[in-house]
Amino acid sequence: MQLPSRFIHSLRGLPGFDEAAFIDLHHSEAQVTSVRINPCKISEIPFTRGHTSVPWSRYGHYLSPRPSFTFDPLFHAGCYYVQEASSMFLEQALQQGADLSRPLKVLDLCAAPGGKTTHIQSLLPANSLLVSNEVIRSRTAVLKDNVIKWGAHNVAVTNNDPADFSVLPGFFDVIIVDAPCSGSGLFRRDPEAIGEWSEGSVELCSRRQQRILADVLPALKEGGTLVYSTCSYSKEEDEYILKWLAEAMDLEGIELATDPRWGIVPVKEGTAFGYRFWPHRLEGEGFFMGAFRKKAVTGKPERYRPVNKTLSGKETVALSRWILMEGLRFVAFGGRIYSWPEALYESFDLLAQKMKVLYSGVLTGELIRNKLIPDHALALSGLLPGQVIRAGLSRETAIRYLQRKEIDPEGLQTGWQVAAFAGQPLGWMNVLPNRINNYYPKELRILKERAPDE
Ligand code: SAM
């Protein structure tokens, strides 16, 4: 791995940079694997071999050796997310920089593929709203799949430009901008990205980061929290942006307490505070984060007028067999029924009117002549009532199910049911006397054949 000399030169003088250790690490084969568990689905890490905690996240764990995630049904059930450890520091920014004792409205502006979104979802108090936005349309599919897999009910996935959020002035309590960046922090994982690095691209990213932040800031409430992060080491994308946020955007820096044993390097830039993660100082990739409070707000809050209609009594009755209905309201969009938490109805409705919403709440299914065809998202949502049949599959059969291969119906009850592994729903199937119709989504199926050691 050859790191460009101009890149190394640009890092000299940054606090915590140790040139020899940094270069050695990039020449070594060492890789760090970490996952974050989904507290809505499991309470303990489902790996028996070698795991240790990520010190700055209660849900994060390092794994050694790296297991095969593809052939673990619990991965597909959304029991954990494979995420780089440094990024889990977001947990500290939210815990220390926001008031998690009351419901919040949160925007994750640059959200695909969903690492931070699923993490935020696990940290938010009940009745909070999470808007998970991704401007690049082709990247929204994976984001939506991950939100569904996580089993969240309180997330709206949107496909908007940062500037579009200005129609919601002062709407959000917290905005997270995990900005597109020059990506140097991930060189160890993705050596091909090294070839794309240049001082010009750092400059370009820095200007784009400012534009994104300036565009979205009107949507932050007075007293609200902004969290900014990159996976770049460059000061133009890190310290300079903090300084600009404090001075030009008039934000107040929030200092976060860190344990010196964690190896994170705190930096102070004027009145702003930043936290840099060097892979030669801790177990994680290169990362940078800063948190701010907004002092004042401009623009009037949005007035809400209801638009979307909920279902009729008869239609709602048809759903009761399939979903735990308490605290939910049901809305139809083009024949598809979405379940929205009652407490978020107004926010979801407002978003549906103002933004390009691709997904919200839980896609429950399609109603055809007052009968529900349940959707995959419902199976993973944790909202299934007791009367829905759950077929407990062995690991081997669960993998076959996830590959959409034939499964022997022998010993299974007939009818529509959830295919489950270790009590965790994977998706729907219809068991007929002599065959099984597998409703696991084609686009999610495991394509790989299993190697003998996996
Ligand atoms: N937060 C994500 C996670 O934890 O999984 C990773 C986000 S990645 C660092 C940055 C994201 O910003 C990408 O998904 C990219 O498509 C998006 N992006 C690119 N250009 C953008 C722009 N001009 N405005 C907003 N987002 C942009």
C-alpha cells in the first residue's frame, strides 16, 4: 500500500499524527471487525468466540476472527449491523450533546447505507422521529433495506437534496451530517481509494461540506444539536469546517467528555471542539466528529394541515390478524398500507406532503378485497401478533430459505407463516401440503454458495 507523499505531508503537524506508526499500520495486514447489536431484537452479542466491547458504545463489539456474516441468519434478521468502530462515537455525541429524556425529531442527512441511522434509532427515546435522508437515488435502496431489517417503526426514508429541508424551518431537534468526504480514513480498508486522493479533491469536498451544512441548518431548531462527521483526516474537511460553523454559522461548540484510555485525540478550534480517530492509536478507522448547538433560528415553523387519510374501520379489521395495532395508525399509498406510530402521525404526514418520502413507518402489506397480503417489512418489524405462525428453522434450512432454495415442508404446519431462526423472523413463506412458496425478497437473497469453512 503506497500512500501518496503529498498526503502524508498534509497530515504532518496534526495532533496525534505519528508518521512511522501510521505508515506501518497501512503496510500491515491488520484489519479490525466490529458489529453493533440491535437492542430491539437481541440483548447480547450472538458470537461465542473472541469479542470485546467498543469502549465508546454500549452496543458495539469487536470480533476476532471475522465470521462469515453472509451465512449467519441473524445478520439477515437484523440482529446486528456490521459497522466500523470509530463511527460508533456518534453515541457519545448524542448522549452528551442532546436531551435524550424526551421524544426528539432527528434528521440523518447523509444516511446511506444506514450505519448511523440504525445506531441513532437504537439510541432515541420512545416516540422520536428519525428522518433518514439520502440524496443519491441509487443509494436509497440499501438504506431502506437496512431500515426494514432493523425493524424500526419510527423512520422515514427520504430522497432529498439538503436544501429541500429549508421548507421545514426549525423542525429538527438534532441534525447529523455524516458528510461525503475525501475518504482518507478508510484507506486501510479500501486501498483503491488511495488513487483518487488529491489536494484538489479535499478542497472540493471542503466546499461541498460547507454548502451542505449551510443548506440544512435552517431546518435545525433553536437550541438544537448539529453533529458533523467525516472519515477524512484532512484539516480542510475537519478543523476548518468546525471553525467555519462556529464563526460564519454562529454555532456554539459542545465539548464531549472522552476517556484518555480510548485513544481519541480531542482538538480545539476557536470555540469549537473536535475528536479525531487515528487507526494507529485505537481500534478503528480514521474518523472525525464535532458537535454544536444552534443559538438562534430564522424562519417561521411549518403549519401542519392533515392531508393523508387513514383506513376505514373494515379495512383496519382486516389488518388486526397480522399486526399488533396498539399505538398505530394505518395509511394507504397506492394500495400499499403503511403503519405509522400514532405519536408520529402528524410528522409523517407533514413529511409526506413536503418531502420525497420513499418509506415511512412499517410497510404492512397490500389490501386486496379487504384481505391483507403481508409485506416482508412487517415480518421483521417486531409487530407480529402471537397468532401468526412462526416456523423455527434449523441453521441449514434458514440459509436455504435465505437463498430461496427449495425447502421440504415435512413437519411444518400448512399456511402463511413466518420463517424464523433462533426466534428471529427472517421473512414470509406459505407452506402447502407438498411444497413451500418462499416470499423472501428476490433482491435480498443470498447469492453466494457456501464455502466448506463458512
Ligand atoms: N452515514 C452513512 C452511514 O453511517 O452508513 C454514511 C454516509 S457517507 C459518509 C456520505 C453520504 O453522503 C453518501 O451516502 C453520499 O451519497 C451522500 N452525499 C453525496 N453527495 C451529497 C450531497 N451533495 N449532499 C448530501 N449528501 C451527499
